[in-house]
Amino acid sequence: MVVIYNHFKQKYSATNMLGFELAATFWHFIDILWVYLFLFLYFVR
């Protein structure tokens, strides 16, 4: 939500993408965490 808000406020430019890149990295980390959690629970049972 913060990234979308900042996008509409035009806070991102071609040279200032740090907030966007950090948000993308965070969500990729969460995706990988869910995959590991699923696999862990699958193989533990």
C-alpha cells in the first residue's frame, strides 16, 4: 500500500527507486519464506 501511495504521489523516478526496490525485495523474501514453510510442514507430517 505504501508503494502504491508513493507511486501516485510521484515519489519514484528513474534515479530514485530505492523504496520500490526494497519493497520488491521484502515481498520476494516473504514468498520464499512461505515456500520453505509449506515444504517444512509437508515433510514433517
